[in-house]
Amino acid sequence: MNAEAATGLPAPEWLISEERVPVPDALAAMEARAAAIRAGTAGEAVWLVEHPPSYTAGTSARPEGLLESRFPTFEAGRGGQWTYHGPGQRTAYVMLDLTRPHGTIPARDVRAYVHGLEEWVIRALDRFNIRGERREGRVGIWVQDRANGTESKIGAIGVRVSRWVSWHGIALNVDPDLSHFGGIVPCGIAEHGVTSLHALGIPATMEEADSALIAAWAEVFGDRT
């Protein structure tokens, strides 16, 4: 049974922007869509975008986390600290009405919702035979380099929930310029690096990453059709 049949409500609309979306434009569009969802004048949505090179500050960001202002910086209003966005990174903005359940995610449970976002990224990575993992006390999705005994972040998570409507979401590193992360302390964690599908030897296209995310969504949040 699909999500619409199970709940009587439409599944989220999937939107994919072909052009790079400036961060301020994305913030304005998300806020407007979230307000419309709350008002009942628009449906839920998952919006897949790429941004021009940018640094965004979450509500916990500290000035010392910005090491070098290489790119424009923006106050994002989401949870978390400093994050890089840029070409080769798929950012997925998730706008859901959390007053109702979604697949395995119960209603009005922000912790479960964040856990669901993590599980979504983990299951998408599994389609590339990459094992994504959570780490206690560290936000995001991590992969291990067992040969070197190190680990790096491949996916970032930052959310905002306004009157039980979610916005912001996740960022998956497909093939960004990893040197661009050097201008910040990513998510406030200095002792571990960042990686990408391409850096791990998986030459996935953005379209293949999107397909993995769309397929994995159904397993966590319910069928999309």
C-alpha cells in the first residue's frame, strides 16, 4: 500500500532544480512553502538542489568556526553549526507536515524525524555499496576508511521545524571540491575530515544520487507514489 492510500493524503512532491540555486533564494522559497503547508494551501515537498559555493551558519555556529571567508556566508536558521554547500553536492530540502506520521516516523517526534533523515541517507548510500554510519554525539553520516583507520563525513544534516512543519534537510557529497570545506570547521568537528562518493571511488552522477535518494525515501518515509 502506498503512502497516499495509507493516509488519504498526497505523498510529497519531488522537485529537482536544474540550475544552481543561491542560498538566499532557497531559504525564501522553503520558508514560503512551509508556511503554505501549514496553511493548507500547498502540499509537502522534497526539493533537490545544488548551490553556488557558499558557507551557511546554523543556530549553534560560532564565529571561530569560519576559518576563511572564501565564499559568501549566510545565516541559515537551521540547527547545527557551519556547513559548506556547492556544486557536486546534492542538498535535499524536506518540507513535511510533522503533525502526521510518515512511514516509520511517528507524528510530532522531532528526534524520530532526524533519525529518519539519517536512515534515509544511510539507505541511499547502501545502493552504492557504501556503509554510512551514525556517531554518538556527532551530527551527520560517516564512512570509515578501514585501511587508514580514519573516518570522514559524507552527509550533513540540519533541520528546522516551525509549528510542526519541517524545512532544511540533508546534504550528500557526490563530487564537490572537498578543498572548499577547508574554510570552515564542518559542523564544529575539527578532528575528522569530509569525503564524497567520488573520493571513495564511486563515480556516481547527480542523477544516480537522486535516484538512490528517491528509492530510499520510500523505505523510511513511505512510498512516494
